[in-house]
Amino acid sequence: MTNTADLKTWLFVSSVLALPLVLTCIAGASDAGLVGWWTFDDGYGTTAIDSSGHGFDISLHNTTWENGVLGGALHFHGAGNGHVGNFSYSNNAITVCAWVWHDSFRISKIERYVTVAPEVAVIRKEGNGSLHFYIKTNGSLRHLWVSGVLAEGRWQHIAGIWDGLTQRLYVDGVEIASQEPGGVLGNTSSVEIGSVGEPFNGMLDEVRIYNRALVKAEIQILLQREDSPFASNPTPPDGASLVDTDVTLNWTPGFGAQLHRVYFGDNLDDVKNAAQGILQSTPSFTPGALEQGKAHYWRVDEFDGATWHRGDIWSFTTARVGGEWTYDGGILVGAYYYPWYGPATHRVSESLRGHLVPEQTAELGEYDSSSAEVIAGHIDYSHRANIHFWACSWWGPQTNEDNILRNCILPHEYAGELRYAILYESTGRLGSFSNPDYSNLSSDFRYLTANCFGNPNYLKIKGRPVVFIYLTRVYFRNTPSYDALAALRVEFPDLYIIADDIFGRNYSSASVRKWDAVTAYDVYGQTLQSYGSTRAALDQLERILSEAKMAANGVGVGLIPFATPGFNDKGVRGGHNGAPRYFENESTSVEGDLFRAMLRDVVVPQVDPLAANILMVTSFNEWHEDTQIEPTAGTGGSTNIDDSAAGSDYTQGDYYVDYGYLYLDILSEQTSFLQIDSLPEALDTNLHFTTGGAADWIGQTATYYHDGDAAQSGDITHEQQSLLQTTVGGAGTVSFYWKVSSETLCDFLVFYIDGSVQDRISGSVDWRRMTYEITDSDLHALEWRYTKDAGTNSRSDCGWVDKVEWVPSP
């Protein structure tokens, strides 16, 4: 869309909404059918006054007063309730309605808004997120459930109605469900807002109970704010993402609005400047099928019979189709990921950044890790950062982190674009350091096998599910721990276990033998804590990694190098000095220098093909220790001032920048390429290769099949090997040309997939094309190996490979 004339200008005009005069008083207490009305405008105390005039004041427990839709509101923090007894009438009709705000959805938790007891009429959220309105007629409960209509972080008006024949449920003035269950409504005894047994995590405003059934026009009047002639409460909410392409737009009309003019398009300036819109007689508009993954803008102007009132511009982004995981054989980047944020658990602001002046926070704000929009945003961030998988913090079966991983992340529409592994939190599963208990170990892995490892998006190396175990260097250093690990290996022989086993220099090969790969979570404790944010700390890290790699490779185990952008945990605990994200002893150093140099000069050079070229980042979103690379809002500049009495207890005088996308971009810049000499060019491919053994493969131009060059095995002698390896992800077809000139039936050029021999050639074999199909979605190691026995040399004594092609399955 490039100009105003391109705006959709369908014109729909029907009769102006004409309401009976009696409805003009429905917002007040003079309506005889209004038997209970709690505005929550009181603002203080432990009683909510009944504004209907019937004296049903509600006693409150564990609630707070907040701003609401109209004046005040009542906030329930995952607890609290209000109750009034002696609430009774005998009419066989009822309307229960309220403005509802969800701070966040709590997985598997039922949350009640309003109860007319004893279960005569109830409105609540179910554990699966659906809206539930039920009544009791003739002693039986009559249920209406609707999924996908409740939202987090915005006000919605909900109304449940029974007119003696039909039961109806409304959201924001739109009827979404109805049935005719029959029967007579039971007698009422009391009213409860919130609930002790099914506590609500959010706010309520303008709770009303009528002893008659309101009609649709009356419900819509309740949505109007008498102090505002403007359209409000858009659905989808302003800034929403993952919106269906066939969305219907709704809003709360301005007070007294008779007509609505809608301006809609995918160009912000066009919508802002448009003079011609789409006339609507109701607060609803369906724009038609929209393009996927695109931002759209809309505005509603309201006409109250005398004046047009220009509305704000709102926006939303339609959902895109989930893509496939891609990995080209270079560095396989992983990040430690924490699915534990939400109002009832952890908060981003419970960190150093929350104490800065001005405060710095995540670009997504105080988010809920279970939110589909948050997960989609984090997946998009990962693409920008060249992150291929998350190692997800896991604290046991049915914990919050487990529920979010299983029920929100793995089934997400975009989940297939990344891979996911478990970070097994030993401190939560194996007890104390001094007296560990390994009884959970096997049962935990049975649970993970049944619920996670079989997911097609779970990270596997050579078909083996990958698990990171935290603090193996503490929990697995004695005989009982070795016995527990041995039993685990017997029961689950296919596990690929990555141990958090390295801390400091002189890592021992005796420790590494038990694991498939070794790494370290804690970068700070063995470098930055002692040396500060200095190049000396990077020198120490280089020594640690080099020594650990030598020890691990010496027994056939891979090293996973590790990096972090900085560290400061003073927002949650004392005792550690912070490590800012620049070189603190260099006056010209700027934000991000530490992370960039750590990756470029130390960590990337240590990437190890024996550990699938994995590089780990601590962390994606561990805000409490300020190791996160997740973007901040990026608008707060730089500060060394905090909200402590001294103004520097948290920062210690170091500067902290509201860094935005900086760390995603640094990680991508430093990890997007891993090339060994000219091998990709020689092999005519974009795949990335590693080489090793007694001598490296090389690119050369003397012998080739295609385009003037090919890869040749290294110069080796008896009982040696020369290895060429790459890694691909997912199902697909690999093909290549190969040739060998060797001692017949003694020296071989061999091709492996995931360590299994596919074919081998020996003697004098000219160029031959080979093709292999891979059907599963794991990571796959492709390896060419020229190997010699103890006999004599013959012919050219080498092998060649050319024109390697990897075609992922559609």
C-alpha cells in the first residue's frame, strides 16, 4: 500500500443504532433490575461498596486498589477474594458481568471472576485458558465453554446471561456462545469475587449483577465510558502479534457513538493521513484475508450525532507460517533459556536492570514465558542471533518450567524453527552439595523420555537426545554419584550427556571420561570474578579452554566452549562484584567489547567437531545475573546510578547501557562463519567443514571433477587417518563425487553418516557419484575418512571428494 487512495474503501451503511430511551440510565443505580454493582472506586480500605443501593457491600481479603476502566479497580495477585452473604432473589433470570484484566494466564489453573452462590451463576477461566460461564437450573449445572477469546494484559468485558430459556455468553459486547438448557434457576445465597480455592491473577472492575437478562444493546452501552467519546479497547489489542489472517476487528465504542468510521491498511502514514474510511454501524469490522507475517494499522473515528472524534492508531501483526530448522554445518550455537517468567514466578525487574535509574527492562516488558507471543518473539530473536537451539532450564516433572516447555514451547507454531534440549537443574533435583540424593535421577529421565525426547524438535546428536546436566563438577565426583550415573547409562544408553564439568585450569581427563561432551555454565566464576572485565580475564579463559580441550580430546570426548556478555547478580543476592560489559580498564572501550572479543579471540577458535561444533552462550534470558543477551527496550541510554540509598550499591559505579539488539547482532557476527581453509569452495557447497586426524584435508586444483578444484585427504603414513567432516540438520539427501588412488583392499576412502559406514572405495577408482537419503530430523554428522593400514604405500596414496550437495526434504 503506497497512498491513501489504496485504502480499502468498501462502504457499509445501515440504519443508525437507535436505542430505547430507557437504556440511557442503564449505567446507573436507577435501573430496577440492578441488584448488585461494585465499581471499586473506593480506593482504600477492605470493603467494596455496593453502588446499586441494596447494601451488598463486599468484605475484601488480600486485594489491592488499582486504576481501572472507569475509575478504580480491584487487583487480585493470584490470591485474595471478596464475599457478601444474604444475597438472594427469586427471579428466573440473571446477568452477571464485569471488566476483567488478566496479568497472565497461569498454566493449568482455574481462576474465578464472579460467583453467585451456591454455584447459581459462575464466570471463570479454565486451566486450558478457555472462558467458562455456567448456571444451575433444576439442580444441574449448564456449561458454556469458549476457547481462544481471553487475552492477557488488557481489559475485556465479560457478561453471562440467562433469560429463563437461553443461556448466553458475551465478550466485549459480542455474543460468542449460547444454548437452551431449560429449567429454573436455583436460589441465590451470596456473592464472591475472586476465590480462595480458584484464585484470580488480575483485576476486576465494574462488577454488576441483574435479576433480569440484558439484551445485546444494553451490554454494549455498558462498554461505553461516559468520560470518553473515543474508541477504545481494540481487539486484537494494540501491538498484538500472531493474529489470524481472517481476524475480525472489534472495539469499545466511544460514549454516545452512533456511527464508526474505520481506516485500515498496511502503511502507517496512509492510515494516519486518510480522510475517507469505511462506515460501520456496529463496533466491528472484518477486513478480509490478510497477508501473513505483516504489520497492519487501523483507526476508528466515532460520531456521536454532532461531532466526529478522531481515534488513536492501533496496530497488529498477522501470524506467519512456521518454518523449518536450518543448520549449514558451521558453528551450532546454543543458549541457556529460562522459561520461568510471569507474575506468580520470576520477573525481569527482579534484577540489576530493575534497580537502575532510569530502569532498563526487556523489550517485551514484564513478560510471561507461557505467552505464545513471547515465545514467537524469542524465536525471532534467536534467528537474528544465529542461535540454533535453547537449553531449557528444567526443575522437575510438573514444575512451572516443565509445563511451559511441554505445553507452550514444544507445541508452538514456530517451534520447528529451533531445536530444544534440557538443562537439568541438579540443585533442584539432586539435593544439597553436602548430602546429594540421586533417587530422582532415573525417574526424571523416564519422564523426559516419555514427554520430551520423542518430540521432533528435540535436539539430537547422531540420533541421541541431548541433555545438559548442571554442576556435574559438584554432584558427580564420588562413588555414589558414579553408581547413579552408571545406572542411568544402562537404562538410557542413547543419552548424549553434556556435563557442566569445567571450572578453572588443569581440567583432568579422569573427570571427562563419563561424558559425551564437557562445558561450563559459569564463565564469570572462573574468569571475570578474579580478573574483572579485562583482557587478562580473556587470557585466563583461553588457557582454561585449551587445557580442557586437550584433556577431553585425549580420551575422545568433545569440548563445548562457552561465552557470556557480563555478570551482575546484585539484584538478587550479595557477595559478588559485577562484571560490566566493556573493558573496564580501557578508557575507550564501549558496550559489547567484552563479548565480541571473547567470542572472536577465544571461544570461536575452540569450537570442536568432536562436540558437533557446539558453542554455548550464558545466557539468553537469565536477567537475575545480568548474563542475558535478550534485547532491552533500547531507549534508556547509559547510567551508573541505581535506586539504592547510596545510588551505586548495585552498579558499583560501572555503567550499564540500554543495549537493545546489540548482543544478538554481536553473536551473529562472530558465529555465522566457520571455514577451514578453502574447503567449502573446493567442494562447491555452502556447508562448513572441519578436518583433522594425522593430517588435514586441503583444497587443491590438480585433481577435480567439477569447477577446477576439489578436496584432497592429508599426507599421512601407516596406521593413520585423515578426516573431513560436516554436520547437517534434518531430513534430506546428500550427494557427492569421490575418487581414490590407494593400495588395493588395504587403504580406503570411507564415507560415514552418524558414525556408520555407508560405503568405501580402495585401489584405483575414478570419479563416482554417490547419493544417500536421510529420513529423520536429527543432527547428522557426515564424514569422509582416508585411512591406511600397516602395509606399503601405493599409487597417489590419497582420496578426493568434490561437489558435495545437501538438499533438505521439503
